[in-house]
Amino acid sequence: MFKEVTLGVIVGNRGFFPSHLCETGRKTVLDVLAKQGIKTVALTPADTKFGSIESLADADKCASLFKQHAGEIDGILVTLPNFGDERAVANALRWSALNVPVLVHAFPDDAPQMTIADRRDSFCGKMSVCNNLRQYGIRFSLTSLHTMDPESDLFLADLQHFVSICRIVRGLRGCRIGAIGARPAAFNTVRYSEKLLERAGISVETLDLSEVFGQAAKITASDPRLKSKLDEIETYVPTKKTPPESLTRMAKLAVVIEGWIADRQLVASAIQCWTAMEEFYGVVPCTLMSMMSNKLVPSACETDITGVVGMYALVLASGKPSAIVDWNNNYGDDPDKGVIFHCSNLPKDVFVQETIQADNTPVMDYQAIIAGTVGKENTYGTIVGRMRPGPFTFCRVSTEDFRGRVVAYVGEGELTDDPLKTFGGYGVICVPKLQKLLRYICENGFEHHVAVNLSQTASAVEEALGEYLGWEVYRHDK
């Protein structure tokens, strides 16, 4: 799903500081990026002195190079082997006209080598660069320490954090999401402003359920797409409890919806999963949605478009599948614990695996909640199991229509192995100061749905959505 990230690299220089440090510094940084699988666009020593920039002419060459590769560059790393020329850095960024994340890095000085021949002063120069970027209105990110050895583990962690930011920003700007069916009548909570999302660069394509059902009805038993999809479903999770007719209906549904997603170049979808689906088609779409989410093409229930935006942001940050769940239950008297749940369409990779605990591994079954309303025979296709223990990140995106803003909250917690036996897809969670978070959700009118991902990426999501996309973001318990 993900293309390799490409970073533009700016090596700052200032002539009356040791220029030879730019030669060695540039080589070190480019080697580090290459080892991390990151492509680069940078001036060479044939273009400028040591491939660095310190003058108007250098800045112009750098900007021109970046413009030539504008479609490739996901972010820009500014590295300062010595003090660096702040004007050249700021001008190169402004003239390139690239609206991408920027990371400012400075090399550390070595205390035994503080002579005029080897002293970097990057510590000081970084402040000057950042001062000018603020004056120019250029948004930027910082490393976790003011100066850092680019070959250190800490810098590599910062680099991966920045790569996640770049993926989120690139992925959400200009993305296209599918809304399949109308909002369920009972769910005023998932209302959203399509216009605010469009202003944020996110387009929504719509498809009526009647079109889905009509196209599915035209798929014949001899259609090779049907056979292929049936095989895929039956190898995805155990299906012994599900009637063959229900499996066939699911496969036809998958052929239609996945074909439409590919044709419309969509990255995610939200589906009207009840009750028209069960009453007039005879299955729940959970398995299809689970399979798409597991392939990093997230799908949210109840036509929750802004919910799936949060799912997709987490996918971009982590490269792992996201699920959409309800903040659903308390867990005993522990104020920091709760139960997250859905019926469910959770992706297979978030569940307990068979090698860990066989009785909690995912299986296909019927949807117990609405079976009493539409009949058990019409609700096969849900994925039942327990989410596996470990750290997770949660994110909710919403449109605040009264203020004309896209808003979000994000944070991290732990999925625990506390005992619980229930139905659907579920997990026991522990979130520090959970009661504070729940109060924030209620007081600010956020939905009961939340996107979750088995990663620790809250920091990258917060910075991407807030600093670079300009959304209003609450980071829980930072």
C-alpha cells in the first residue's frame, strides 16, 4: 500500500564555520537515510560546495531541484553540520513551494574538539534557522533533543516518527473515501460535514445500497471473481458455523464493493451496515469490512465517515490495520479501565492469535445484537474474537460544524488480559486518566466510535493533524 518515503535534504552551511563538516555530515546523513529505506533528493557537491547551501544562489538551486521532484517529496530534512545559513534554508523552503513537513536537525559538538577548525556551533544555528522559519510562516518539526548524532538510536526513532508524520499528511491530503449507503436513522452521532472535509482535502464518493444489491444480483455462479472471493473468505477465518448461501452473498457483496473502491480510487470506506443490509440482502457486511481493513484499506460501520478518517490516519502512521470500536463498557470499579467492543468487523490481525489462546481466536458467526430483529439467518458474517493484549493508539476525528473546524483527539493505552467473556469483537483497555478523557468526549460532543490501532503513534498523529493539517487536536494525558 505504501510507497517508499522520499525526503528532500538540505545541508546548511556558513562559510566562516568549518565547511569540511558539511562534507562529512552530508555523507553521514544520506547514509543513515539510505539504510532506513528512505529515498532522498539533495544537491550534490557538483551543484554547490559539498552539496550544502549558504547563499541566495545555493538556495535557488535547491528550490529548483525540489520543484523538479515535487510529486515525489513527502517531507524535508534540514540538517546542520555547522551553524548553517538561516536565510538560505528559509529561502530554499519558501521558493520550492512545497507544503510538506520539515524536520530541523543539528549535529552535536564534541567537547574535546572545540577548536576553530572543528567547532560546529549547530546548537546555536538551529535556533536561528527556526527563528527564520517562524518569520517565513513555514511549519516545522524538531528532534527530541536539540542536537543529535544522526547515527544514534534516538535519532533513528525521531526519523521514523517524522516519516509517520509525512505519510499521514501526504495520505490525508487529497484522499478519497467511499460512503456506501445512508446513515442509519438511529445514528445522529455519525453526522458530519462533507464540505469541511472537502476543504481539508478529503473527498467523499457516495454509492446507494440499491446499486450494490442490484450489481450483486447480476453476478452468476460461474463468475471467476465469485469463486476467487469465496476462497479468500474461507481461508480468512473459520466459517463452519455459516451457511453456504450466506458465504455466497458475502462474496458477491465483496466483488461489487471492492470493484467500486478500485474504480473510484478510494483509500477507505464506511458502510450502512444495518438494518437494510440484513433485511433486503440477508447478511452482515462485517467480514468484507474486516478483510479490507486487514489489507490496510479501512472500513467503518454505520456510515461513519469521520471515524474512518481516524482509522486511515492511524494506518498511515503505523502501517498496521486499524479497527473502529465503541467506547462501550466500564470494567468493574477501576476508573482507568473499560471495554471496547464492536459486533464486529475488526480486522483479523488485531485479534488474539491461535498460538496464544485458541478459544479467543477470530471466527465467523451471526450478529447477536440484531438477530432478534431481522432473524438469525440474515445476520451471518460477523467476526467474533478478543483483541490481543498490548499497547494501542486511539484516535477520533470529527467535524465541528458550528465553528467550521475539523477536530480530533488522540492518545495511547494498553489492551489488557483481564478476564472477560462476551460476544462480538472486544478487549479490556487501560487508559491513564480515562475518566478525564470520557469527560472531554462528552463535553465536546464527540461520537461514541473511536479508531484503534495496535501501535504507539499518538505523537505522530497529533503533530500531523495539528501542526501540518491545521486541525484542532486534543492529546490525552500528554
